[in-house]
Amino acid sequence: MAARSRSLCSLFIGGFGEQGLSILALGHIHEYEQLHADPHVLFPGNLQGRGIHECGAKGALLVHVKDDEVTVERLILDRVRWFDLL
């Protein structure tokens, strides 16, 4: 986990999480990463790899909220997948 990701995760858990928030979905990073599970701190990634530098499965997060319980499901939605063969 990059230092920047750790800082964001610590900020949420130490501050926002105490306010009763259950999920923080961050943006800009094109690769899925779960930084923390409870509370949820995630980079959802992007829907489709934009070139050979964005390998692997891409998709979105479907967030379910019921009776104050939050569950997150990762949906793989890419139509074209890039692989590094070397």
C-alpha cells in the first residue's frame, strides 16, 4: 500500500469513521484496491483498462446498504482485458 493510500485510510478510520460513516470510495487511481474492510476504504478502479499499462480485470463497486449494514460487491465489467505476457 502506497504512503498516500495509508494516509487516506488513516484519516478515514481515525476521523470520518468515528462520525458513523461506513464507506469511503476514493477516485483517480485506476486500479481496484481495498485499503480497509470495516469501515470500507476502497479505490474502485476504472471500468475499462485504457491501454497496455492498465492490465487485469476492471469494473465497478456495487454498494448495498440495509439496516445500517454496508456490503460491497466488486463487479468485473471490462469488455477488453490487457495482459502483460512478459
